[in-house]
Amino acid sequence: MIFSLGTFAQGDGARFAGLCFGERVIALREVHDLARQAGAHWARDASVLDLLQDWDASLVALQRLADRLTPQHEAARPMAELRVHAPVDLPRQVICTGANYRKHVVDLTIDMGVGPEGLAGDELRRWAEKMMDERAATGEPYAFPKLPSAITGAFDPIVLPETSAQPDWELELAVIIGRPARHVRREDALGYVAGYAIVNDVSARDLIARTDYKMLGTDWLRSKSPPSFMPFGPVLVPACFVPDPQKLRITLKLNGQSMQDESTSDMLFDVARQIEYLSRHVQLWPGDLIATGSPAGNGTHYGRFLRHGDVVDSTIEGLGAQRNVCVDPGRG
């Protein structure tokens, strides 16, 4: 039985971990006795993050539990009747991989006219494409942290801060780690993945570069981590139900207009390579979130940034959908 996991609440009530069959949610606390019979060792009020701490055992118990339940179970509730929180509430670490889609980086090179002096148009594009192919073959991922306090639910508003005039969307495939990971080999890396989800790595474009002291370079704190700048979810789909994370369609619409529509196959560095690279430099823990990069079609490309009242619809094949309304708190 295919299932996913999420974190939910009845209105403003206490949050609970839920086992999801499509759009139907069963609170794990309501089937705890049945879960124990299936081999579960988690507490009645365990969170999704708690389950991830011993993911191999939790997954086996969840699979057995799912086989004993149906979407019509008496404890099942429609997801639409629940408050949907981030499925992992909250990860201890959030790491983002930047400039990781080939077409995205090539388009940015053209849009910004960055390249050897005298190159433009098709010549500049060919140069950029060659540079990306070389980077994919011999280079390394580019990663940076984002604060977990930026995370919000899949249907919560995106609050546009007064500090930025260029808030931008970046739909991304999220990887949720299921085992402690350090010095992981690429060929083993996917075995450390608990599951996948949707995130939108909202970014304040005009705050990325420090202009007061250019030698400081990029400022990821102010540009990436305001509250609500990472809608996450609605659910975590276990990796066993995602045959190939490099063959997923990723689509974002702004007010109904398609802005991003790409395959995860366009990544320069695939999920396994990212885990290999990150675990070489830092300790990854169960529940950690890796945002794997955003495809072509950000607001920078269109010269169009998020405004009050905008509706952002985001989907990744097999992982559900988000809908976030942009809100300027100063306008009520």
C-alpha cells in the first residue's frame, strides 16, 4: 500500500503525525495499538522527526501498518479538513544546493550578460553550455544553509518582508535524510534518503549580494531565511515509492501561468552526488532537509517578482502540490 507521512492539526490544536493514503489522513496516535502490533516502537505522540531517528525500523512498521489499514478506516480524515504543517516539524538542519540546473544557469548567464568580453547571443549561450558541462563533469555542488525558522506549511501564506523588493520563487525537490550520514560514497548515497517532498526556496534577490562591503560576497541569512520563505510539504513520500528522483516533473505556476516546468534530470549534480559532497564536509542527521536546486524559470528570468495577492501553485510528480498566497502584512 502506497502511503506518505505528514504533520497535521485540527485548527489551532496540537500537531500530530499522520499516515496518508492520498488525501486521507490517519493520525498515528489513533492507531497506536495497531502500530505496536505491526512492530512499531515509537511513542503514541511521536512526531515524524521522531520516526526518522530510526527510519529503517519505522519504515518496516509503517509498511505493515499500512497493509492493515484502508483510506476508509474509521480514523481517516480528509486532508482538506486539517491544518497542514511541514511534514517534518522541524528539521534540525536545512541545506540548499544552488545553481544546480543546467538550463537555469545558462539562462541566467544570458539574462545577466555574464561571460567573456565580446560574447553575446548564441555565442554566449554555447559558452555557458560548455561551462556547465565541464562543471558537471569535474566540478562540485555549491551549497549553503538556510534557517529552519523559514519553514512554513504547504498551504500557508508567503509573507513578503519589507526589506526586499525582489522576492523570488524557487521550486525544488527536497530530500529528507533517514540515517546519520558522514563520508558517504555516491553509490551508497540514496540508501540514506528517507523520502522526498516539495519545497519552495523563496529568495530575496536584491539582498543576496552585500553592497555595503562587497568583499563579504553573498548574504544568505537575510536573502533566504525570513519567516515563511520555505513552504515545505504537504507530505513526505518514502523513497521506496519514488523509483528515480532524477525523473520527476517539477512545475510552478504564478497566478495560473506556468513559470517553471522542467525535469529533475536537468540537475548538474544529482541527489546522490549532493549527499556525497555534503556528507564529506558536514554531519547529516535523520530529518535533515536538502533542497536540491531550482530549474529554469525563476522571477529573475522574467523580471517579475512576487507581489501581494500572488498565488503560487507548485507540484512535483508523485509528491503532491502546494498553494501559497503572497501577503504583504502592511496591506492587511
